[in-house]
Amino acid sequence: MTDPADLDIAQTTQAIAGGELSPAELTAACLGRIEQLEPTIQAFVTLDGEGAREQARRLTEELSRSGPRSPLHGIPVGIKDLVDVEGLPTTASSRVLEGNVASSDAPVVAGLRAAGAVILGKTNTQEFAYGVVSAPTRNPWDVNRIPGGSSGGTAAALAAGMMLGGIGTDTAGSIRIPASLCGISGLKPRPDLIPVDGIIPLAPSLDACGPMARTVADLRVLFETLDGELRRGPDVQGLRLAVPGNPEVAGATPEAQNAVDAAVAVLVDEGLSRSDVDLEPFSEWDRPRSMPLMLEALEVHRSRGWYPQRADRYTEETLGSLRFAERLTDEKVETTRAPLAALVENLMGVFEDADVLVLPTTQVTAPTVRESSARDDGHRTPVVRNLTRLCGPVNVCRLAAMSIPCGFDKSGLPIGLHLIGQNESSLLALGELYQLLTDWHTKRPKL
């Protein structure tokens, strides 16, 4: 019999509604998986096992009386440790916020509770979401490698079967990067669709909150719950795909690019159209797009009284980024405005004749822990620049984007397919079609 922790939301919804599985049994299975693997994976900052069992018990009793509240009735989920959960610490995985306990649920958490989801606890994030490593969380596909970030704890827990859904945030790829590296699915909605109240910001103009799960069908259930609106997808056959005419502009490894090319071929064989587009190299975005993010982050930390008052409690990486932002002169910032505007115009021009831009999510698969600590002359580590390069521009352009599995490299590490568009409905419809035609999303790490 399949361990309930290995099922997806669609499967468990059917089993719970049919009386074959109870919320209490499903929650117990996930907590058992956490007990088994958490010492190695370290996906959680705060685990509320007792609270989760009590939630599941009440939802099991309610099920017998009045049936399921929604497709999320009894589904165990994890919440990134930037998001308030009443009674649990919100620390942004930082010593700066030690002892900070949330007095109420963020709206996204309240929405999940109302739908009947079971809140397991808080998943690890890179400190204040300002990076891509999410230490000490490890990647379930290879525990010597990072899960990506900053929503790394959520992605690792999903890949390891510790839960069935989760909440992440994304400022420069923080949902999509770990989704790609951990072989799961993650959706970054357009900003302002899902409320960010009760969520610690990184750079408010770039931040978005979104769902993470194992399948696109599960993303749809979570997204429609968080957004509060049922979304009817477009005619998938009418969607127009765009790919860079010169794949070198993405700078991905041959294995990653080949996997994405194969995914496009699958969709074209199904009748979708594709066209080649001219794009500037994504490396050109690195410096100009980083300026607004750094300055906004500095303002957030100053305005909340964290920096410089608690400078001694930050990790070296976050502190270095805040100090670098302090040294940015108006002249330096001004030199990036025109190049950034030109890059935005170039990327947005894709959607004049296409609906979805298709890229690799990341240039490389999951780096090792040692590789991720390498330094160079830049103010950020190379791993940050490399992993955010294909994701960060999406936030600047205020687009929707999704990462879903599309293959593996020769080391057995997942590769992500990056779907970028002007609305979530197109991406979800396209992703669901792709997952009907392929089985990459069904693969699980050997735990």
C-alpha cells in the first residue's frame, strides 16, 4: 500500500472524500516521515506536531458530520518562516527575530485554515529570504547539495514527502529556484494577487506569495484557495510559446537546455505553436535589477529597527548585503535606470506575439554545499547570481511564472522548466497539459 505521505493533493482529496483515508491518518503519516527524515533534511524551523494532530482530529470528526470543506480538507501544509501563524514564532530564520511570536494568522494562512488545511509548522528560509542556500536545509535528492532558496525548507519538505503543500515567497526566484532544484512545482503569481499582509518583506515592490506542491494540479487547488477565485483555464491549444532564438542568452548547461528543448517539443507535438524571440543575455540584468532590491531591503530593515541596531545578530551574508546597499550612491543607482528600462522593454516585447516564454528555471542543477559557499569579487556569492539570473527579471516585469520538473541531469538531479506569462491561468493550463503528457513530476528521491 502506498504511504499516504507520498500521495499528492488530488489523490488524498479523493481518498478522504471517499472515506478511505482520514485527515488524522494522513497527518500521522506526514509527521512520521518528518520524524524519520528531519534530522537529515532539516526542513523545519518550528514543528507543531501536537497542534497538527489536534487540527487533524477535529477535521476528521467534522468530516464524518458534514463532509469536506474543500479539496484541502485535512491536507498537511507547511508555511515559510516569513509568514505569521498564530501562536508560532516568525523569525525569518534569523537570530534578529528570536522570540517573535505571531499574534494572528497572516491572511494566506487564515485562508488555508478556513479551507481545512492542517498547519504542520514553519519551514526554513534563507535569512530574511535574502539568498538561495537556505542553510542548514539539505536537498532530498542529494543531501550534500542545497535545496535552493529562499523557500528551501518548503521545497525540501515537499520533495521528501513531509507534507503535501506549502507556502513560499518569491522576490527574485525564491519559489521557483527551490522548486527546480528539488524537483517539485512552484507558482509565483503576479504581485498583489495574493495578500502579503502578515509576511515579512524583502523588497516590497518585487515580493510575491505563492503555492508550492508536487504537481501543477495541486498548485491550482492551493492558488485558487489563496486567491479566493476559481479560475477557468484558456484553450491550451491556442497558447503561443516563445523560446529564445539563441539559447545561449539563458546561459544554462547543455543538460538543462536540452531538457527544456525536449519539453517544448512535447508541447509542440501536441499542437501548440512556438516562435523564436530575440532576447538580451540574462546576465545583463544582474547589476541593474539588483539595485532596487538591495535598496528596498535596506529600507525595510532600517524602518523596522532591525538594522543597524541588531547588526551583531545577522549572518555574515545578510549583513554584508545591507552594508553594501548603504554604500550605493545616487550616481551609481542612476546609471542602472536606463539599462533596466531597456531590458524590461525587451522582455515584455515577447508577449506581443506570444503567451508564454519558456526557459530553464536555473542555469544549473543543485550546487553542493561547498560550491555554494564560494566567493569572488562581487558583493553576493556566485551561487546567488547564477541561480537568480533567469528568475529575477520576472519579478521586475511583474509577470507570473512557474517552475515544474522536466528531467534530470547525469547526476540524477532535477531540472526545472520555467514558464513565464502575463496571467496564472495560462501557466496552470499549460503546466497541467505538460504533466498529463510526461511523468517527471511523479519521480521521488530515494530517501
